[in-house]
Amino acid sequence: MTSHLIASALPTSWRRASANGGNENCVECGKLADTVAIRVSKDPHGPTHLHPAGVFGAFVAAVAAGRLVPTA
């Protein structure tokens, strides 16, 4: 479930990772019922991707566990 909605029009509070080190160019997440909205912080009025909360939670768990390896 991926949509491209205007981020600033969504009724959510946006959160950044605490590990961003004050970087203004990062990803922000917002909770919408059973969906997680994702946007790029440098474009708060730009497009948003929506994903089911369970799918996003599984992605975060995989990243935290080191199961996703970056590619060059």
C-alpha cells in the first residue's frame, strides 16, 4: 500500500530519528491509525508514502537486527 499524498495535509505529528545528528535531510515518520506515513524532511509539503504499520514495524525490526545490508 503506497500512496503519494501531500505530507503537510495529513493529520499526524512527524518524528525524526534521534540518531539523525541534527541533519535536516532525513526521513520522518507519522502514525495514521494502522498506517505509517513516510516523508523526506527537506520537503515537508512533498509526497508521502503510506505503509501498513505491521509492514513498517517489520522493516524497522530488520534494520535494527542488522538483517538488511546496504549495497554499493
